[in-house]
Amino acid sequence: MSTDIDFYFDFVSPYAYLASTRIERLAAAHGRKVRWKPVLMTVLSKAAGTQLTPFVPMKWQYVQQDLERSARLAGIPFRLPPGFPKLLLAPGRAMTWLAASHGEDTAAAFARTCFTAYFSDGVDINDHEVLAGIASGMGVARAPLLAALEDEAVKAAFRQASEDAIAQGVFGVPFMIVDGESFWGFDRLDQLALVMKQPAPQVGVDGGD
Amino acid sequence: MSTDIDFYFDFVSPYAYLASTRIERLAAAHGRKVRWKPVLMTVLSKAAGTQLTPFVPMKWQYVQQDLERSARLAGIPFRLPPGFPKLLLAPGRAMTWLAASHGEDTAAAFARTCFTAYFSDGVDINDHEVLAGIASGMGVARAPLLAALEDEAVKAAFRQASEDAIAQGVFGVPFMIVDGESFWGFDRLDQLALVMKQPAPQVGVDGGD
């Protein structure tokens, strides 16, 4: 069993953004590594038979207040981007290619920058030139990234990532799996920290201090 | 504007049960009173266009783990009752009558006892004799309570309670409204406490220390 934290997210999820600002520090404090796994909420919600919150008016009315409050109490800059929500395919595809071509650490840094650009500064991270600019700032050449965004193999790999997540029981984001245990939501990072500190008792295994 | 905490719940909601064990202590610590407001999730979810979690398999699979973990980490006894979930009309009707006939404090104590009986001990709190027994232990005569459970006016008043909740934007439980601000979920009690301690700055109002 992996000791990493699998961190499933969609770039369009505000709660995933909030979690993205905390997950690396949390993992490091417990000697874990984060595996950043971009997926598409539209694919997850179809498979699970759930609704996307912005399309449930009474819930969305509340959630907008909750997001503002959750961000404020956590001290995280946040505002809903213009035109929210929209289907964001490009950053997930870019990250998929970056992970394969430049390594997971570069891809994760790219993801964090995209999240902040979108939810703190209102930048359109579905725009290919914007993504090329972000990658360029990290030393990644623009041309191969722009080509990757049109590459059918990259598109297929990103599509497959959502299917793989569904197979792990992921139905929403942010979703964290560690030591086989699942945690859903920015508001479960505290429980994730508690469980990593005090793992559930194992039957038939002697525990040491 | 009321300074009370309006606490909306359905007796069938496990997260509302968890909140029911904490809400009075939390309110008292901030000099507030709790107004216990039983509603029906089936009515709320129909109005809001949401789904009841136990009928969304992937989500329910996760939520069962989350409930066990949330209860364990909070130190609250919990197990899913036999035959869960079921439509619980009787305890809400009983409480509606108790509040009118014996006062809100008696009704609230009855609600807390019902919650514990259901989610800690697996007692069938839809059974009229069970409810009469719980009320009897609080000094309420059995016969008028049993009669109230068949009273059309009581039934109508309990139905109306869900409509009144919907008018306040309530789409799920537990749902707390205090000083005009809404909080949804057992996992928002911490934010509720923080906001009561440090109210959001009011424009044009001088704040004192």
C-alpha cells in the first residue's frame, strides 16, 4: 500500500483550490508525498449520479457564502472567477503532459500556480497561451506544451484519469486517499492530519510507542 | 434579528445527531439559546432538487466511513440503526406537540433523547409506544402524546415547519442560522463558534472591545 497522499482535484473546484494551498505542508508534516491527480467533476458526477453544486440553486446560494467564509477563516485569498463555472480541460491536459515529460514535482507546481491564478487573480486558465506562459515561467518551453494540448494521446490519458479515480471510489473533489482511507472535502484536512498522526488500531498487529 | 441559534434537523440524519450532542454546549459558551426545529429531509430535498445521500451509492459508501470516523474522532457513540434510512414522522410530530404544550426546553430534551436512542442504541423512534415511553420519563403523560401523534393539526404544523425552513434557504441538515448567517453540517460547528466569537465587521458601525 502506498504511503503517499493521492490528491484528486478538478481545477474548477473552489474547495479543491483551498485544499491545494494546504496539502503539501500537511503531507510534509507527516513525512508523506502528495500525488496530484487532476480529474473532471463532470465525468465523476455522471458516474456517481450526483449533481454539480452550482446547478442546484438553493445549495449554490449557501455554498457561495460558505466558500467566502471558509477562505476568510483560513486566511486564503479567494474570489469566484469571471464566468464561473466552466469546463476546464486545458489545465488538466497540460498537467498530464507535464507529469510525463517534466516529472511530477513540476506538474504539481504548475497545478498550484494555475489554481492561484484562477481563484485568486481571476486568470482564464483554459486559455492555451496563459498556460504556456505559466509553464514558461517554470522553465518549460512553450511550443511542446501548446502541441501537447492538441495531442490525442494526452487527451486520452487525461480522460482515463477520471475513470481511474472512479474505480477508487472518487465521486467528488477534493478527494484524498491515504493508507487506503478516503477523505472528501477541504473540511476533512483536519481529520486527514489526525488519522496520519494516530492511525486506526490494526487487529493482530502489535503497536509500539 | 434573533440572537438565538436556529438548529434545523431531521431525526433520520446521522450528522444532525452528531451536532445535537454539541449544539447546546456551543450555544451556552457564547450566551446563546438554541431553537430546535425538526424538519423532513424528504421535503427539503424535493424543494431544493437534491438527492438523499443513502440513495447515491458511491457517495453513501464513503459517507458511512466518514460518519464512523467523524463520530470516533469526536468521541460520540454512534452506529447506523437497523433498517436505516427510514422516514421518521412520529418524533417530529411528537416534538411539535411537546413544544406547544410543554415548552421548548422539554421538546428539546425529548429530541436529544430520541437522537441518542436511535443512533447510539438502535431504538425504533418511529414507534409511538417508544416515544410515549421517552416522554413519560420526562414527566409527560402518555395518553395526550399518543393522541397528538394522530392529530391532524399537529401533522399539519410539522409539515409546515419544513416549508418555513425552505423559506429560510434550508436545503439540508443539520443547518444552523445565527445572526442571519447560515451554516450547514456537523463539520461547520467550528466555524459557527468562530463567527460567534468574532462577528464579521459591520460597515458603518463602531466596534468596541
